[in-house]
Amino acid sequence: MPHPLILSFGSVNIDVTARGARLPAPGETIHADSYAIGLGGKGANQAAAAGRLGTGRGMRSALVGRIGTDTFGAQAREALQGFGVDLTGLREDPQASTGLALIGIDAAAENCITVVGGANLHVDASDVSNAEILFAEAAVLLLQLEVPVAAVLAAAQRGHAAGARVILDPAPAPSSPLPDELWPLVDVVTPNETETAAICGVLPTTKEEAARAATLLMARGVKAAVVKMGARGVWWQSAEGSGFVPPFPVHAIDTVAAGDCFNAGLAVALAGGASLGDAVRTAAATGALAVTKRGAADAAPEWTEVQALLQE
């Protein structure tokens, strides 16, 4: 029997990260303590994390997206291969540069990010068609919003038609309403506080507010909503039930990869047959471990680490 495939459709960036005591104010220049260059982009991060986690579960990870023909593109490809990600669906775009993210991180692990989309902004329905075999095999499809929404919709339609479980991470927070036809194609939507407020008009600082937001999301046709409240925990809700997962006590040093690792953990758990409630707890543990390490994709934990935290 083939190993379950987790397919990520989305962005690929190279992250240039500077770390300092604090973030600069507008118009201010400050000195940072260090910098690093590594793999990023929500699509790549989720594929890489799924690749690392899936190794311990007998699962496969693949990525569909675009890079440029530049040095950063070659660096991204090499890094993704190191995570064991199938890159047959990753195309080189001769007309665009590889995506780039400029990240600042302060001593409290808070961050600010500027993204240059590059080749990510050229992703379209042809990328879905080009990866037909991967979509046909996918057990779980991971979507984000760092590529054009029309491409996300095309991927959701193909994944849904093929029987994949479609997970939408609505990040970055959309500045305009998402297409009405997208929501019924989504099995699980996973917004954080900012994204929930942007989509629903509800800032979820309590379980009651998170439940109200989840109800609003499900009214749009989503089968399940997982509302991430940062250090306050996670609320999940579906037609079968609902529940709250309290935060795992960890020492955060870098929050950049938390959301992406959360979604990868959710995908791996669901692909392994876990219930939604158990999968959300696994996802929360995965995201918690990610903030204890530096970097984006590099912060993804091993499956054994996740299991150890779940048993504490």
C-alpha cells in the first residue's frame, strides 16, 4: 500500500533574517546581533515540516509552486530536497526571481516580515495541471495565501475533486474577501488571531470568541475551523464536536515558523487517521516546538520530539 502523500501548494522564499534586541521604528536604523539566510515561504515551510514529520510516520511530502532560475532558487531546491520533499511539481520561472522575505526578530521573539513575492506571484492554474499526478495521489492538500487566490482556488477545486482533505491556512491575512466558492471546498481552515479578525471581524482572545468565529467560518461552508489564539491555545470546531487545546509551556525564541509547523503537524496527524481533536493537539505541539528553534523551515521538529511533548 502506498505511503500517504501530503501535498503543499504555495510559496517558496529564501528568508534573510536579522536578529537584534528590538525591531526598528519607522525611519530608524539599528544594529542587529546576527543574520541568517535560509528556506522560507509558507508553501515550502509546510512541505518541509511535513517531510521531516512524515519521515517518522511513513508518509511522503510534495510541493507545487515556482522558483526563479537564480541562485536563491537553486538554494531553495537544495534545501527542500534535504527535507525529503518531492519536487516534481516545482517549476522554474525564467521571467521572475525567487521569492524573498526580509525578517526582523527581537529579543522577545516577535517578528516583522517584508515579502517580495517574485515567482510566487506567477503561480496559476497551469501549475495545478502540471502536477496532476500529485493531486491525484494526495491524501491531504495544504493551501496558503502567498500565491494568487485564483491559483489557490484552482488547487482547492482539484484537490477536493480528487478526494484530498483540503486544509487552508488563510495567511497572510487577506485584505479582501476570499471567493465564496472557495469555502465549501475547504475541510479545515486554520486562521490565527489576526487572520480570524480580518475574515470574520472577531478577534478571538477567549474560547467564547473563538467559538463564535468558528461558527461564522462554518456558516460559509467550511467543514471544520481551527482558531489559533497564540499563547492562549487553540479552539477547534466541526459538525461532530468542538474542543479547546491549551498552550504547551515552552520557551519561545523565534515564532516565524509556528503557524506553518502547526499546519504540517495537523496534516500528518489527519493523514495518519487521527480525529480532528487529536490532530489539533498534535498540531499545537508541533507549533510549540517550532518556536523553540531558530529559522523557518529549519525549525520544524522531528516526529519523535512531537510525541515526547504530547506525553509530558
